Amino acid sequence: MANGWSIFIGLVVVIAMCLASWFFAPKGENQVLWRSSLILSIVSCYLMWAITFLAQLNPLIEPRRSDLRKEYIHH
Amino acid sequence: MAPARDTPFRSADMSMVQLYLSNEIGREVVNALGELGLVQFRDLNVDLTAFQRAFTQDIRRLDNVERQLRYFHAQMEKAGIPLRKFDLDVDTLAPPTTAEIDELIDRSQSLEQRVSSLNENYEKLKKREVELTEWRCVLREAGGFFDRAHGNVDEIRASADDDDAPLLQDVEHHISAPEVERSFSGMNIGFVAGVIARDRVAAFERILWRTLRGNLYMNQAEISELLIDPANNEPVQKNVFVIFAHGKEILAKIRKISESMGAALYSVDENSDIRRDQVHEVNARLDDVKSVLRNTQQTLEAELTQISRSLSAWMILVSKEKAVYNTLNLFSYDRARRTLIAEGWCPRHDLPLIRSTLQDVTNRAGLSVPSIINEIRTNKKPPTYLKTNKFTEAFQTIVNAYGTATYQEVNPAIPVIVTFPFLFAVMFGDLGHALIMLSAALAMIYWEKPLKKVTFELFAMVYYGRYIALVMAIFSVFTGLIYNDIFSMSMTLFDSSWEWKVPDDYRPGQTVSARIRDDNYRYPFGLDWRWHGAENDLLFTNSYKMKMSIILGWAHMTYSLCFSYINARHFKRPIDVWGNFVPGMIFFQSIFGYLVVCIIYKWSVNWDGTRAPGLLNMLIYMFLQPGFIDVPLYPGQKYVQVALLLIAIIQVPILLFLKPFYLRWEHNRARAKGYRGIGERSSRVSALDEDDDDAAAGRNGRPSVDSAAGEGVAMIAHDLDDDGDDDEAGHGHGDGFEFGEVMIHQVIHTIEFCLNCVSHTASYLRLWALSLAHQQLSAVLWSMTMAIALKGTGIGGAIFLVVVFAAFFCLSCIILIIMEGVSAMLHSLRLAWVESFSKFAEFGGWPFAPFSFKQLLEEADDLKEYMG
């Protein structure tokens, strides 16, 4: 779970959500507003999540600290 | 032609309409249209001065009423009577008939007379009262002088005798002494008594001393009670004075000086019996005056209270009425046929509504002459009318603060509704702060109605942007979760993908590094909490946030650039697609699109053991030493980069020359075919020349839709000739196609675009900088307050914790939410205005300002105090 494929699973989910927002946006003169805002929000959020996930996918450095307590160290 | 409904995506379709109204119902029609608020009237009498217009008389009459109403308001404020404010949301005003307005005018006229006469009386009486009060004081105080002075007459006499009395006179005096002895007049000493303002006493004394060379004896006493100056109703402190002097001339002089110094003189008798009678008389008169005064005041207050109930409504009625006549003054009035001709802009889709309104008014008036509304064709540039609702209003306002979008181009506010709050949130990512902000925004929306009345300016501003705050807060909750920051702490929502590599002989203080626990598991949502507090935390988050800034910036700019394609297609300017959009897009993508691809590629490759390439260096070498690869990212990178660079460079001449040369070719072809523009101009519609076509249209006159309009149309078309240039057009750079100018525009555009691609991408790094600053600032605040307080134990520690928490919370709100929020908002605003809008929006429009009572009342500052 939560490996590299997550990006594509997320993409599928996001595309589904975008389609849903496109088709289920309330009708009327603000339909275009609903569609554009919802899809743009979904895509922006996906982008941010995907960037964060990708940045940690193949880390080049690892966390390091020297103030760990003994009781805590195995958590 | 029935295009789709108006959407917020573009400004509404506008039509120029002509109205033919019978003179009798002009007022009613304008009233009804003002309630609708959908028509912007054009001034058809530009060459007439304000005094020559048809309805100036009516406006002057209403001005007078307005003055009278303001006078009432001033009187009410003076009397301290509260005004019943007019609530536009609750009360409604039926449009008044002419008779009602006339009645209002008469009524306010008579009321003004009544109030002013009452006022006059009141002031007269008040003055009398003050005089009497002063007199009473003089009598009281002067009496004291006399009583004291009488005991000293002998001394005074003695001193007087020393100076100038010959020996014989002394004897004479002694003879008549018994009767005269105890009186001043017997000594030939007169006196003047009066009242003077206390601050003038010193000057008064000095002047008297100098002019009389010291030949006087002045006595004064302060009046303890405050006297009211009837002129301006302010309290003044006054002194009573009695001046004794020798000889009639000197006394006359003293009187004159006192009067010139503004002192009031009162007659006082030195005989104590007469004085007592005087006091009684004064008291009796004072009582009379007071009772009359009270009556007058009561009547006045009753009158004003009566007025206060309807003053606000009257004020609003009069303002509306004035606006109606001001609008009527814009119409062209045909005296012979008693017809008003109006012209203006209105949204095409609302034409039926306007038409039915006109019909209604005409029917109600019972006129047989119909009112006619005609849509007319024009080459004038229509105004930009962007409909808003309460959600989009604030977003539209921040876009309009930058400029008015060109008629029918993509409304820049549409993407801003999401991108502005989202980019804000990227800089403001902290769950705790976001939740506080969210609750504030929700509270403002929940108590929308009552809070609307708050007039405190700073709050009103925040309130106006409550929906922006809401969207910003929602996105900030998301980014806070992504950054895994809540008041600078992290949450352990999921299992970390790291575990500490603990050596067997671990001692506290030893540096420990982590390793990936499971190769198939990565932290699923947001930043791994294991990074929190790590020594190299910043090293990782900086690299991550910087790259994220670049990617988000690239996405934002690409998205914005796509709108320029939509604009070009909508305005049917294919050359803008091929000459601007396509080469621009290729240029941008082959450099920065490539960079983004590289970033993502580098992330998705496992660099275990091998040296990972630096992307910054890669990009720099791509320009400085094409073909040189420092550390390879992927095989064949050299060729790809050189090819991309070449593609990007080739776009520059295309950007530069394609559009101007195409336009010239098109122009020459049209000329070769024998077409001539109206007034020697091309009739082509293009980005650069569409503005100045209207002057030409005017010159030709406008073909009227309705031929029956006849003369009226001709006249209006003529009118348009005159004001076409100075009204909304005002550009007029020469006639015909000027290649040089087009070329210069394109050169500027190209240079700007290419440089901006670089500088704007760099500009998005502010996302990283601000988010780093926010996170570090909240970490510092935590470590300086809560981290210290949480170490305390016992009762003292608990109390300390409570105090420190209060400080922490307040500082969080003030510094981290308000200050940091404002700063993040400004940066996000800049990203919207500069980085995004410059890619697609022209901002060459002029705003639609319809004649609307609602707007009129909202914007009128002098009506604010009448409306609640």
C-alpha cells in the first residue's frame, strides 16, 4: 500500500471526481462557475498531494536527530 | 440569434438601445428603470451646459428641499432627537407620484418656516433669559460691593480729601454731611456695573487703567454659575464688575469702553431697598421667560420628533427623485412632439424585462401612445458588465481593482476564485491557524445579516471578503494537513515510513539516522512526521517546497496561458493563436515544462547509491553550455536539451514577426481587392485596432433598425459623431493600418513574454519563502511560549501555563493569522495580478455603470447617516 502506484490511483479518483463535478454541477447561470471552481480545486489539491507524495517516494536524504530519548526511540 | 445565457465566464452581451417615451411618463419610466438598475444612459446633450437642460428647474426645487431636510436634521441633532433610520432591507418605498413629491415640497417648505420661526423665538427668549440672569447676578454681587463699600466711605473720603480739597470745602462738606455722607453721589463718585467674559477681564482692566490714567476703582466678582452664550450655545464664564469713578465724562468713557469690550451693562441702584425691589422684579420676569421658553422648546421638540419619524424616508425619496431628473437631463427632448429620446447600454438578455417594464408603466399611466424601445447596431465598444453574486462579488472586486476586463474576454475572476485562495493556502499552511480562520469566516457567514450593519471600517472590509476568507481557510486546512503542521507541531495520523537505526549501545545525545521501514510503503498523505524536529528537516522541506513552488507556478501559468487561446478563439482572431499563443506556449513548455518533467522524473527514480543530478545546474548548463551534461539524469539527455533549446529559440522570431507580417499581408490583400475602410480605414477586427473603429462608425452614421424612427435617429447619430471621440473611445491613433506601430507592439510583447517566463517562474518561489517563514515563525512562537510553560509542574506551573497559553493564543492570532495572513494574501494577489493576468487578460474595457437606485443609495456618502 501507498507505493508509487498511488499517484495513478489518485489520478483516477481525481478524474472521476472532476467528471462528477462536471455533470452534477447545479444548473443555472452559475453552472460554469461551479464546474470551473470545483474542478480547479480538485486538481490543485491533487497536484499538491501528488507533489508531496512524489517528493518522499525516493528520498535522497533521511531524517537525522540526536535528541531522542531512549524510551521513545523504538516508536 | 439567441446565444446561450450570460454566465460569469464572460461579461454579458450588451446592446445599445433607444427609447422613445412620451414626455408625460418620462419620470415614471426612469423611476421604474432605476429600480431595475439595468440601463446605463448616454448623455445626448453633451453640448448643453447644466443650466440649459430641460429639467434643471426640477432639480433646483429638489435641491432646496434637500437643504431644508438637512436643516431639520441639524436642528434635530442640536436638540438631541434621535433619527429613525431607514432600513433598505426592511422598508420599501413605493415610487412617488408627482403629486406626492409636490406635497412633500410644500410640506417641507411650511415645516421649515415653522421650525425656523420657533427657533427664532427660542433664541430671542434665550437671549432675554441670559440677560436677566446676568442682571440678577450683577444685582447680587454689586449689592455686596455697596454694602462693603459703605463701611469704607469715610476712608475713601479721607483719601479723596487729602488730594484736592481746599480747606473750606472740607467745612462745606461737613455741613451737608448727615444726608449725603453715606452715599457715593454725595462724593461726586459715579459707578458703572455690568458683566464681562472672564477671559477678557485682564485686557479690560488694562485698557481702563491706561485711558483713565488710574482714576478709577474697580471691583469685580466671579459668577460661579456658567452662563450660556445664546449665539452659539456654548457655556461662558463671566465676571461681574463695578467701576467707581469720578465725574460724568469719565463715567461715559467707561461705558463706551465696556460696550466696545463686549461687556453688558446693567443699571443698579445703590439704594439697597430699591435694589431689593429690582431683584424681585428680575426674578419674576425670569420665571415668566423660563416658562415661555420651556413651552417653545417643547413645541419645537414635538415638531422635530414628528419630522424625525419620516425624515430619512423623505431624504431618500428626494435623492431618488433628483437622480431621476438628472437622468432625464441626459435625454434628448423633442419639444415639438413632446417626446423624450433616450439612448443607453443594457444587457441583451434583460431586454425583454426592460420592455415589459416599459409596457407596464405605459399601461398604468393609461397613455395611448406606446413607449418604444429599439435595439440599435453600433460599432462602439460596449461596456463590460460582469454579473456577480454575494460569493463572487469580493473576488470580482479584487480583479476589478487591477483593471476592467475587455468586453467579452474571459473573466479573470473565474480562475481567481480558486487559484487566489489556493496559492494563499500554500503560503499559509498550518492546520491550527486555518481552523481558527475557518471558524471566523463561518461565523461571519452565519451571522451575515446582523453583521452587515457594523460600520467599523476595518471590520467591514474583512466582512466584505468573508467568502474569500472561507475559501482561503478551507484550502489552508488542506495544505496544513499536507504540510502536517498544526501550530508548528506535527500529527501522527499514519505510520511513518521511516524508522530509527538504533545502534545497540545507544546513549542519549548520540546522532541517529532513520531508514525506510518498508520499501513498499510511503507516508500516504502529506509530509512524514518523522521529519518534524529532525536536524536536517529544513534541508528536506526546502528542496520539496521549492520544487513544489516551481511546479505549481508552471501549472498556474500554463493554465492562464490557455485562456489566451480561448480569448483568441472567441474574438475570432486565429492569428493570435498562431502568432502568440502557440509559439508562446512552445517556448514556455520547452524550458519550464521540461524543468517540471525533470523534477518529477528525478523524484520517481530511485537514486540508491548513484549520484543524483542537480536540476538547477542542469537548467543553467542547458543555456550556458548546450550539450554539456554535468551529471546525467537520463540517457540521451544531451540531444533532448539541445533540441528543446533550439525549439525555444525558433519561437522567438515567430513570436516577433508572424503576427505583424500577417496583419500587413491581410491589409494589403484587402486593399488590392479594392476594399477601403470607412474613412480610409481597414474594417478588420484585431487585437490592436479594434478600439479605434468606433470613430469611423460615427462618421458614417449608424444604420437604424427601425426606419420609422426617422429624424430622431439622424439626430442621435449626429450626436454620436461629436462625443464618440471623447466619451469612451478616446484612443484615436491615426487612421489606417500602421505597420510600425503593430511591429513595436509585438516586439514589446515578445520581449516581455520571454523575460517574464523566467522572472515569473522565479517569482513563484515566494510560495516556498512565505511558507517557510510561516512555519518557522510559528515554531519560534511555540518554543518561546508553550514549550517553556509545558515544562513547569505543580500549581504554579499550571497557572503559568494558563497565562502563557493566553499569550500564545493572542500572539498566534495577531502575528501568525492576521499579519502573516495579510502578507500571504498580498503575495497571492500579486501572483494573480501579475503572473497570471499578464498571460491572457487585456484589461481594455470600461465598466458598466447602470442607473440604479440601489447602487445610488449604497454609494451616496451623505445618505449614510439616514440609513440603518
